Amino acid sequence: DTGVSQNPRHKITKRGQNVTFRCDPISEHNRLYWYRQTLGQGPEFLTYFQNEAQLEKSRLLSDRFSAERPKGSFSTLEIQRTEQGDSAMYLCASIPSGGIGNTIYFGEGSWLTVV
Amino acid sequence: RKEVEQDPGPFNVPEGATVAFNCTYSNSASQSFFWYRQDCRKEPKLLMSVYSSGNEDGRFTAQLNRASQYISLLIRDSKLSDSATYLCVKGGSQGNLIFGKGTKLSVKP
């Protein structure tokens, strides 16, 4: 257990439904990242928060995706009108200020299956 | 072209074998490089950082060649428990990580 918590761990939803994932980072970490990993691929960067500010969004993050981090604590990733191509593992990671890749902590991921 | 490219494998090797993975990267502005290990349906976990001077941790040796934009991982005396996917990773400009597709290793008895 790295201290980064993600919920729900698994979600099966029908195409067209909305889903929301939550990430609770390590409390003193001010940077939070969302990644998506599909079968046979490495994790792909989606978006990044420093405290409550969303500083970067990947082109992978279509208009159906929205992420928030109110008060700079937990974060949510919402997918609206889900499509089968959204089926993936969604990973959250947190990192302390000034940290680099060897201080990044991943959650166990949230698996989404769109049927 | 992907920023980090790896041979996806799979590499099927017997126990005790030595296996080497290679990775190339683009955008040489990156200052930090890593190898991560990922078990099936689990989150990636840091295996080791990669330095130009080379980095050794037990049976694992990582090397970075900045001139050729090339990273390697050598596993000696492979164990059954080494079976996993090995992800080549470089640090991005926002502190994020940029992953390769991963190389799958299967160590057989």
C-alpha cells in the first residue's frame, strides 16, 4: 500500500453512462497525476494538478473527460457518455513538491469496463 | 514517433539466463530516466533510476547513453519472480512520467 487510494477499484458500466473515479493522494503531496493504461500499452499521461490548479491536460483528455481537485486534496476524474474505447485502467499518482520520478507514488488503479 | 520506444517482446527465457532490454527515447531535454516493473493488472512500481554512469542493484544493471538516446536494463541470473512487464520511463517537463509500451518478460523453469 503506497498511501494513494483509488475508488472504485473496478467499474463495469454501459456505454453512454457517466462514471466518476476518486483518488486520495498522500496528504503532504501537492502534485497529483492521472494516467490511463489500455491493454498492451504503457500508462499514458492525462492530466496534472499542483494543489487545486489543473496545470496540464493531454490531448487524450477529450471533452467527455473532466478532472477536479477541490481544495488541493482528493481528485475526481469523470467520464461522460462512456464509449467502449474508454475501457482501461485509470491510475492516479502523487508526488511531493520538488520530487521527480523516483518519488512518485501510484495508486492501485481503477479498472473501467464499458459494455 | 513515440517519445519512448521499446520492443514489446515477449521475451521467454529459462531460469538463470541473462536478459537485456533496450529502449530509445526522443526529446533529449529529459534529465531523468527510470525502469519500472509492472505485474499483471497491478500498478507500475519503480525498479531503478538510470544514470549515465550506470546503476547496479543486485542482479539488475541499468545504463543510459545520452549521445545515442538509449537506455538499457540487464537482468542476470533471472528468477521466476522476475516475470513481469518492464517499462522504460523518462521524466517529463511537468514532473510527469512518460512511459514506453513495456517489454514483457516470462521466465520459465
